[in-house]
Amino acid sequence: MKRHLIARSAALWLAGGLLGVVQASELVYTPINPSFGGSPLNGTWLLGNAQAQNDHSSSSPGPGAGYAGTTALERFTSQLESRLLSQLMTNIESGETGTLTTSAFIIEIQDNANSGILSILVTDRKTGEVSEIVLSGWTPN
């Protein structure tokens, strides 16, 4: 029995000793990325790791790689074509017809006032394909 008592007291002493050594504290998050409050000295290390993992080469086409944007001349031409087409459509109201030729299309407006039919022919200059828009019951002002 004495032996059992000694073993029990030794186990309690060992458990009490371990509990006295173990301490708890708060977990504190420390960011690594400088963008989120980490040390600015980590920036070059993170960039180096990202570049080492990047398996895309700059020569491979990615999204937007072929996009070069529009020049001022292209924007001006587009706006001018839009304005001329708008004027041509406005002239229809007064019974005037006409043709507008752009780099991509030929637009012909034909008004047959006798039959009340307005025809708009759109020809694709590259393919030669013609689309016709017909308005029946058309009466200009």
C-alpha cells in the first residue's frame, strides 16, 4: 500500500509540476505582407518568391496582350463617321436620301415616297455581303 501511495503522490507531484510550467497567452497575428501592415523589408522577399513561382512568360499572349488601344486619328474618324451617319438618318425625315461610305461599310438610303417604302442597304466592303433594312409605311415629314 505504501508503494501505491508513493506512486500516486509522485504522479500528482509530476502533474502539478507540469501544470505550473504550462502557461497560456493570446495568439497575436503578425502580417507578413507589407501591403497589409507587415514589415516593408519583406516586400522584396515576397516579390522574389512570386516571380520564382510564375510560370507565365512575358512573350506568351495573355488577356489584353493584343490590345493596342486606339489612336487619336482612329477615334476622330469613328466620331466623324458616327456624326455623318446621324446626319444622313436625320435627312431621311425631310425626304432626302444619300450614301455614306466608310472604311468598313457602304450605307445607301433609298426612299420610294410613292410606295411608302424606305430601304437601307448596308454593304460590307470586305466580304461584299449586303444587308437590307426595309421600312414600309414610311412617310417623310
